[in-house]
Amino acid sequence: MTSPEIGPSIPDTASKSSSERRLEYDWDYHDINHNFPLRTFHPEPEYDDENHSLPPKALRLGTTTAAERARRNVNAKLANPLAGISHAMLEEMGARYARKNQVGDQDDIRAFSKGAVLAQDPSKYHSVAGLTDEERNVLHTEEHHRWHQPPLLYIVIVVCSTCAAVQGMDETVVNGGQLFYKYQYGIGGDDPRSTWLTGLLNSAPYLCCAVLGCWLTVPFNSLFGRRGTIFLTCLFSALACFWQAFANTWWHMFVSRFFLGFGIGPKSATVPIFAAETTPPRIRGALVMQWQMWTAFGIMLGYASDLCFYKVADHAGVIGLNWRLMMASAMLPALVVVACVFMCPESPRWYMSKGRHFKAYQSMCKLRHNKIQAARDVYYMHTLLEAENDIKHGRNKFVEIIAVPRNRRAMIASELLMFLQQFCGVNIISYYSSQIFLDGGFSPISALSASLGFGLINWVFAIPAIYTIDTFGRRNLLLTTYPFLSLFLFFTGFSFCIPAEMEHSPRLACIALGIYLFGIVYSPGQGPVPFTYSAEAYPLYVRAYGMSMATATTWFFNAVLSITWPSMQTAFTTQGAFSWYATWNIVGFFLILTLLPETKGKTLEELDQVFSVPSSVHARYGVRQLRYFLKRYVMRRHVEPETLYEHEDTRDLDRGFDHDDEKGL
């Protein structure tokens, strides 16, 4: 029985299987941008605060628009395009792909025939018929010894790690250089012109990244490939660092450092993509984490370079030779990458996006021990690209991110983390630590040495994050570390209140201790979490666009922080400036508590469930978590923790473009 006003009535779904219910409600749609809703009538679903649950599934089944159901199907297809296909059909599909694209000889065609079956579920190689003993042994070794890889793959890893070091060194050589060049440029005073220009010179590369550099990633990659983009960006970095050494006015230094942004921006987005597209899935996550670790290593190298060249004396006709060598030294790791990057194979995925399937297969064969592994990974890449090409038409993906509630909640969480990564205050130390130590009473050489100590701590304590981020969890790491970030910034700032004239004054020790403790807490928490979280929060079909937004956001606020610190320090005093960022860490704690869902160890389907919970519901859950913590660990009561997410089918919870329980978001 139907009503012309409200559509079909709700059938009895309680006695039916989930597959039957899916078929009953699986309406036809033309594409993922179907804009008119096809809903059955049902009461508005309400969140049960008392039981912390959503309404029964039967009441939620008819709530999906055709567009939303299409998006869910797209994400599932991208998660595994080969799911549900028989082995016989997969073998035929793999062989047909190899013949169509003229990929090798009969031996290669056989590899693709078996590789297509393996691509469906690589862990079930025991059930694949027709594999040789050698192939089974290779697959067994791959599963149980994940770091047993071909030598050429380790060259890729070394090149990517060196690129990260280039990034870090580009950011921190200015820390020591500005102690000298600002006086040579006549901007070394405390007047507003001097403080704003000092900040402007520091922020120039990050302004370029936010406004231009990050947005060149897609055209550079399309035109030059992954290796070509890495080559060009490292070449830009090397030339800009060399150029900085010859700057004789503040505006000349600004132009050279702004040009450096063309090397930093596209490289920061391309290198992780290159690593992900060339490495096996079992070591991919560890390599993503190593980007942060080796960036921290480059930051330490920048401080070491400042210290090495501090005592270089001027020669005839050259004023400021020491700071010029500091600024130019960052070109050395960039030149290493320029010399070595073409020793690596090009990304197979990039070759395939250009229709060069045989080149993709050849490249993958160099990165795997056996043809069967290369064929498996190439065929899986092919199916993912086909699935992505099927959904590239229609609604703009940036509109999808903002208009779809599930995507919008992921965007809010991602952008929040990128903002807080800067406003936690870490880069005031990274870029200005030597000046901060000087203001605290250190001598110049001691200030540079103390900065090197911070760089060493930042690198060493980034290493445990490789393990803690997947065991302790992203949200838990942040909630644990943010109170300490605030505490140590307050401690550092108010250490400047200790009179320096006192005999055996603890002022210097307290300033250094506060900064070092801040680095210890930052490195395993707010350091690696934002990029890891942003990369996994978005659905696959909008992930690249979400990461572009995240990268641009972090560089923009990096520039804001860099340009404002000298003036803020003058206007607020050092104590007030540190207290400003310490307060932001307190604000950040509550924002993370209420707006940031946990994503550790969740599948794509489970992430859909997590981000389908309205933000207002999650905010109330966060407040209840705080009460639970106080009762359990402060008042020592026996209280059971609350579970917000159940691992169930929740594909119909999100309401699509036309409806959202969160009014005003």
C-alpha cells in the first residue's frame, strides 16, 4: 500500500536478512550526483542519550537518498573492486588485460592471470591453484618478512627519506641565519617595521606554499611524473638556498625565500604519494610515518649546520659569510636527491594513468621479487584506476567534501588538526629557538647549541610514534599530550620571569628544560598524527582533494605563526607570547575531545560509521568521556567505559545532501 504523498510504506524488515533488505531498497540511479531524494516515510531518527545508541536498523533502512547510496557503493567499490568475483572470472580478466595492453609474453600473461586472483585477497595465496613452489615461497616470505624487499626498493626509501630531510633542513637553517642577517639588513630592532619584516622573511616559503606551491602538485605530477616532480622541486630548493646566500637586502632575501616555496610545497605532497605507489601495502604505513621522522632529522641537520658555520670569519669583500654558508648549506641534501632520483623506477600508477601499461609492469617488476607479485599489484592498480575513472564525472569533489555530512565531518576533523599542529606553538621554537635562547640570556654559540639539542630531541622522540600511533591511537595520543604541551609552554614563558642577575640563577636551565620537555611531548603526538589522520579520514573518492586542502591549511597557518611571532613577542612580552600558544593547547584539548573521532585500526566501512555520527552527538560523548575519566582515575570509582561506535552496518545513517541533523554546520 502506497501513499502518493509520502511514497512506499515501511515493510517488515525484522525477519529478513541484510542481503534481502539491501536488495529491497537498492534503487536504480544514474550517477553519484542524483539530486532528488528517494525516501520512505519514517519518524526522525533520534540519538538515545541514555543508551548511547542509534535507533534500530529497521527504522533507518529507508532513509537514504539515491545519491548517498551511490556514494556508499562508490566507496565500497574503491575499497576492493574485485570483491565477490570468482577465481575463474578473475583469471580470464587478468589474461584479457595483459593481451589488450600487450604486456609481455605468454609467461607474463600467465602471471597476470594468477595475479588477478591474488589481487582479490593477497593473504589467501594458499587457495590459488596453479602457483609454482617458487611463487608460493615468495608470497610466504612477503607475508611473514615484510622488510625482505628488492635492493631497488630500498633506494626508493632512501631517496624519499632524503627528500624529507631536505624539507626539514629548508625550514630550520634560517633559525641561526636570522641572528646575523637581520642586523645587516637594518631590521634587527624592536620597532614594528623590524619585527614584521623579520617575520615576513621567515614566513616567505610558507606563504608561497599556501598560495601557489601546493596547488602546483597536480599539474607538475601530470606533466613530469613523480620522479620529475621530485627532481624539479629539489632543484628549486637547491637553487633557492644558493640564491639566499647572495641576498644583500631584505626584499632580495624575501624573493629568494618565496621561491623556496615552489620546492617545499609540491614536494611535501608528491613524495608520500611516490612512496605509497611503489611500496607493498605491508610496509606502506611505516613509510608514511617515516616522512615525519626524517623531516625531524632534517630539522636537526639545519640546527647542526648553523652551529658548524657560526665561527666562520668574513673574507675580504664578503660580509656575513657565516650566515650565508648556513643558508646555502640546505642545498646539499637537495643535490643528493637530484643526483639519485632517476635511479628509482617511475611510479607504476603514474604510468598507468597515462595509458603506458607495459612500462608500469616493467617498473613494478624492478620493485618486486617475482613477476607474480608485480602482476598482482599492477592489475589491482588498474582496477582501482578504472573505478576512479567511473566516478570522475559530475559534482565537483570540493563541493562533495563540504555538502556531504560524512565528508564534512572528516574535513572538520582534518582541518582542525592541521590548524592545531601550527597553533600548538611548535614552529615558534623550530624557527626562533636561537633568538628565544638569546633573549633568555644564552650566548650566541650556546643558543645555537641549545637549538641543536631541541632538534635532536624532536628526531629521537619521533621514532616511537611509528609504534604508538597504531597501538595507543590517534585521539588518545593527542588527548594525553595536549595538557602537557600547554603546561610546558607556560613553564617556558614564565621562566623568563626569573631574574637573570641572581647568582646561580636557574633561568637558563628552566628555559631549556621547558622547551626540551615540549619537544619530547610533541614528537610522538601532534607531530605525526595530523597527516596520518587526514590521509585516512576521507573516503577514497575525495581523499586527494581532502589532502590538498589539509596541506594548504597547514602551510597557511605556518606562515601566520612565522610572520606574527616577532611582533607578538614585542607586544605581549615573551611570557605573554608563550602563554598565548599555551592557551591554544588548552582550547585544542577540548576541541579534540568533542570534535575528533578515533580512526585507529578502522576499515573504510567502519570509518563511514564513525563519521556518520553527528558532531553534536560526538561532542556530548566527549564530555561524558571527561566525566568518566574523572570518576575512574581521580575519584577511583568503578565505572564502565562507554562505547559510542558499534561495528555494524550503518550505511543508511548519513542523510546525503538534502538533510543533516546538524543544523548550522
